[in-house]
Amino acid sequence: MLKDADPEYFSGIYIVCGYTDLRYGIDSLAAILERKFHAKLFVPNTLFLFCGRSASKIKGLLWEGDGFLLLYKRVESGHFSWPRNSNDLRSMTAEQFHWLMQGFAIDPIIHDITPDHSS
């Protein structure tokens, strides 16, 4: 479902960087978003994505206007390329969402630099 989901359906897509204990259910994940990130949870069709230490599993929390939908995805081969360097809540573009669902990194690997001097 997530792989084929139309990102235009979601009013916002957010990724929780770093590690999250995937044993948590709806209430615990919602509490993390409220207390740690001060996120607005009750915006219809807003998707929040979490990843545990094993990058082969993710959970999604989606507010549908009348309740939460908890999504769980485990890939059998490969893993998700998840930003692990911080505990931030980041907004994702539709393009980044597609990249993530296909196993690609959501951050560019090649970075612009300004050299101090030429060779």
C-alpha cells in the first residue's frame, strides 16, 4: 500500500529521523510526536513515518479525521535508507516519499562545496 500510495493524497508527510522503538503502538507514537516534536497530530491525512533499528521495518501513523490508522511495513529483502543522524521531525516531498519507498536515500549524496583553493 505505501509503495503505491499517491503522495498527493496526504496533506503532509513527515519522517521521524533516528531510531524509534517499533513495539510502540498508536498512543505511544502519538505521544512522541506531541511531546518531543510538538507536532499537530489531528490534521486529516497527515502521515508520520517511524523506523526502528532494523531498517527493514517501518511504521506509519495516519490521522484520517475520525481516528488513527497504524501502518506497518516489513520488506523481505533490502532495507529503507533512513536518516539516522538526528532525532528531528522532517517534512518530506512527494519525490522523497517515492525514493524512500523504493529503497533510495531521501537526502542527496553529492553535496555542493566551495574549495579553499584550486589544485
